[in-house]
Amino acid sequence: MRRPYLLATAAGLALACSPLASHAQFAPAGSGGPPSATIPGPGNADEPKENTPPNPSYFAGPSPYAPQAPGVNAANLPDIESIDASQVPAMAPQQSANPAREDWPAYGRDDKATRYSPLTELNPETVKRLEPAFVYHTGSYPRPGQANKWAAETTPIKVGDGLYMCSAQNDIMKLDPATGKEIWRRNLGVKYEAIPYTAACKGVTYFMSSVVPEGEPCHNRIIEGTLDMRLVAVDAATGEFCPAFGHNGQVNLMQGLGESVPGFVAMTAPPPVVNGVVVVNHEVLDGQRRWAPSGVIRGYDAESGKFVWAWDVGNPDDHSQPTDNRHYSRGTPNSWAAMTGDNEQGLVYVPTGNSGGDYFSGLRSPAENAVSTSVVALDVKTGSPRWVYQTTRKDVWDYDMGSQVTMMDMPGSDGTPTPALIVPTKRGQTFVLDRRTGKPILPVEERPAPAGNVPGDSRAPTQPWSVGMPALRMPELKEKDMWGMSPLDQLYCRIKFRSAHYDGEFTAPSLDKPWIMYPGNNGGSDWGSMSYDPQSGILIANWNASPMYAQLITRKKADSLGLMPIDDPNYKPGAGAAEGNGPMEGTPYAIAIAPFWDPVTKILCHRPPYGMITAIDMKHGQKVLWQHPLGTARANGPWGLPTGLSWEIGTPNNGGSVVTAGGLIFIAAATDNMIRAIDEHTGKVVWSTVLPGGGQANPMTYEANGHQYVAIMAGGHHFMMTPITDQLVVYALPDAIKH
């Protein structure tokens, strides 16, 4: 049955899918809504203020987590008690480096986050017979009167007899993996008002207790973090809350964060369990305030839900949970991406973002500058950093770390493997580190970076470049790269190019005129991450090249535009959002940001491709095996009109890939609403089909009843403007399908 929210005119649907439209339509979770295409003038510059946060009561909005329904909101949950790390029960790792062949038990499949499956039933020949096995409807989509903020981004997990997943609003389901029949559903009652930038749940976590006996309720459990800041544990067999975890299966994650409002902070990534500790991060809405809620990282006992430790950048030696009127340090860098746990090293690898006030760094503390846009290895017993590797210094380009890092064994010159970490970035620079120390295994070069001229905000003199890995980026922009539908369009874009500052990847922010950010805040590798085949040594990366046009503006100009943070009592939707024009309250400036495009034709000002996929041989010198554009023009075109053409133009993409022992890569991600099977060794597309909605999610594959299945959440993405649905689509060979 067709739902009203899926209906659109041909032109409107085409515009919604166009890769030639605003880059800002393709921003990650943890960001904001569509920006204005207008870059206002700078006005008069203000001076930076002292780096001291105001009293937290200043952040009290009109309804800071006001009760909505019993047991639904974090504010309805009592505070959780703390325990010492020594009281966390010793247990075997919850994920195995070699999980059951037929299963996909974690977001990245295994504890190394390789997204590699050993299944072989599907190969370049048999995959041509793939067809839909079943479709499951989650029931989460915009209702009448609700703005479209949906982008499910869900990757199911499969363990034993269950396919476990979450809806965009955090309901948890167990399905029969062969038929899609719903076995149970736990409705968590997440309200529309709690949705931050995006209604998204990337996945859930499977945990096996070492305290609860096998066969008893909650021996096997599913753990999830929610948009309204709860940590939830339910029995994997029945979906019932685990009574011994937190308060009847739920923990209040707002405890210690101080004043906030619904939608300012949220969890969208599955929390890893590392040596018995559930590690929790959360997104903080970009572009709002210098003194936004804290980006603190916390650890909880996976058995009891009790608090174990916190890593608070502003109070690095205090790992306790705040009491009374105390709260974690405000405005510190947050982490919204999926983390990776290392049971052997006792570490969790945390990809970090920026402090509050994303495009102005003049008020950041030295401690904040040291850990932003980095990978931080936290000791899961203490919450203390063991090492930090920074990929961008004094980041004012929103190059925050969106990808989950991947573990691998890097062959050494003497044949001895080194435990390594693959670190993708939005810059398109991929760093390979020793995961024991954080030191680069492959060469990194320091290169000079442009100086800035914004009062009170100096730039870092150098930035790191990973010269040991192929760069996932296009060459620097040149005026001759500007293009359009006609000579007039091209002239417009050339004038626009000349009217802006552009000194390459680290062009400094400016007040006097716009600057171009390229590869941009949705460039390079984002939350879809990479997949790695440990047998062949092939690393698969899909990536973006979509510039932005930005300018700092004064507080006076921001006020005239009506920009205000989400927790302002007078805030109205659209009055300032991440990735778009943002107030950055508490700094001297606000940000105006728009796509670098022709606003009439909705075509980006630089020539395509805008999205690519690359295969890198990690065993033989990190060579590119093949590389080509990802995404066709079938649902995309100028003025938002679909061309229907199969031309691989290379569209912006969100979501990642899966690689299998059958020699296949499965990927959707692009704005043409298709899923593909690609030959791992040649890059040739050997099978593809159109999805019912946008495939902005990571696919997965599993075995049930002796047959291989491929699953993709075709939920679409509001910011990429692909069609929104509530459909999980699962494919298999005809012999596996039960009609």
C-alpha cells in the first residue's frame, strides 16, 4: 500500500535525489538541516571573549527534558549508582575475531570492524540470480505535521536464530532471518521531539552475560542507546527489559550533562562492549553554542548498568560521575561515530569531533585542541587516554571523525605482523597506526598550512598528510574546473570561485568574503566507514568530493538573520542548524554556509564525479587496484529532473560496503537508490537493482537454513533527499526464498 509521504511529483522527487544539488543535502548524522544558499556580508567584527563557560542555568530552555510519558524519557529515570572498575565482572570478549561463519554479530561484523563475511554462496556468477526474499516494515517514518528528519542508517545484526535491528526511533525488533517474520518488538516510545538532526539508529549491540546463567532471562541481551539519551538492555529471546540492568533495563544518560533540551544531544551509534564495559558516546548538535552540553565519553558495567568511569576533557583526572549541581565540562569535543573495541589491548578507539562553535577555535582550551578531530584510545578499566592521534589540528572545517576505525594485522618487512588501525577521514587521508601506541606505521608528512586573518583565531602552522596511503580525494579546485549547463552557468561559477578565498584543503575561515571548503564537511570517508578483506588484503572505500561555500558573520548579522541556538526559549525550527547557517552563540561570530553551486540549475560548480569507490591492496604496497565513480544519473539531473540515464556520474554517498569471501562487494549509499554487487578484484558491477527508498545505510550478509542473504535498510535520508521509507529489504537466491 502506498503511503502519502512517498508521493511526489516527478520534478520534486528528482530534486530530492539530485547529486547535483546542494552538498549540504548530504551531511552526516550529528549535523543539521539544509542551509540557506545566501552568504551575507560580514558586518563589523567582534572581539573574542574570555574562555569561561557561563553558569549552566543559562542553558535552560523552555522544556529541558520535561516528562512526557512514564518510562519513556531519560528524565523519568532515577540516577544510576557508580561502581569501581574492579567490580566489573571478568569475562570473555563479547565478540570473537572469528564469529560463527553464518552470523553477523556486530555492527562491523567482527571485533575488528572489518565488514568482511566468509560466506561464499554468492559470487560473481551466482549473484546474478539474486532476488528479494522479504521486506520488513519498521513503522518509523514522518507522520502528518512532522518535518522529515528521517535517515534510519540501520545495519541489522544476526546471531543464531535472530536478526536484530532498530527502527529510526529506537524500537528494537527480532526477526526470523529466513522469512522476516517479527518474533518480538520492544517499543521504546521515543518522541518526535527528541529527534536531533536525524532520526537514526545505526544498530544494536549483542551481549552475552557471564553472571546470568545460560538459559535464564537476559543471559543473552540486546543493548541500545537512544535518541532521548537512554541506555537500554532487553532479553534477546523475548525482548523483555533486563530487570537487573540499571532501573528495570534502562539507564539515564542525561545524568551529569547539565541543562539541555530535547534534540540537543542523542545517541545514534551502537555502543561497543569491551571487557565487560559498555562504552557510550553521543552526538551534540553542531553550530549551536560554544558552551553546548559536554561531549563526555562514559563506561557502564554491561551486567548491571552501573556507572564505571567518565573521560571528561575539561576534567581529565576526574573519572567520577557528577553529583548535586555539578556537571561534565561543557562545550568539549563530542564523538558521534561508531567506536571500535579492542578486547586484547583493553582499549576502545573513540573518533572525536570538535568543541562547541565548530568554525571558530579561538576560545578552545589547549586540552580541547589536543584531542579534537582525533582517534583517542581509552583504557576501558580507567577511562584514561592511553594515546591520541590527531588527524586535523585546530579544526574549523568540520572534518570531525565520522568513520568507525578498522583493525588489521599489517605485514612487516620481516614477516612479523603489526597490530594496526585503519583510520579514514573526511579529508580523504587514511592513516595507518600501531594500535598499541598510536604511532603511524605508514609515513605521515607535515605540510605547511595557510595562516588565518580572523582576530583571535590563529591557525595551526602545519597539518598531517598520510603519504603512505592513496589519497581518497580529487585534485585541488581550479577555475578551469568550473562548469555548468551553459556558458552563462559556467561564467557564474567562475565568478563565484574568484569571489572566494581558496588556498586548498586548509583554506582559513574569513570575515571579508566567503571561503571554499574542499573536500568539505561531507568529503572523504564518512560514517559508512571502510570494509577490509583479511584474506585478499583488499581495502574498500567509498568517498565524497563535494565543496562548501562558507563565511563567518558577526553577531549583529546573525541576529538580523534570526539565528539562535536550539535551547534558546525563542528558538523556532530552522532558526540555526548544523551544516547550515548556525549561531555559534558564545563566540564572536556565527557561520553562514551553503553549497558551492549554481542555485538556479542546482548543479555544483565543479565538474563531477562527486562520489567514488576505491579498492586498495594493503598487502602489496598500498596500491590502488581499481577506482571508479559510484552512482548513476538515473534519479538525478539539473533543475532536480531525473535523467533516467545509467551514466556513472558519481553521486554523493552516505553508507558503506560489505566484502565477502565470495569475491563480492555489496554497497548502496549513492543517491540513485540502487544496491550493487561489485567484483572485488576487477571493480565490475555484476548485479544491481533499484531499492524502494534511498540506501543510505551499511548492508550486511548472513546465512540462514544453509543459504546466504543480503540485507539493506532502504530508509532514505532527509539531508541527501532520497525517498524515505521504513523498509528493510533482504535478498537471496531463488532456492532460499519461501513463497
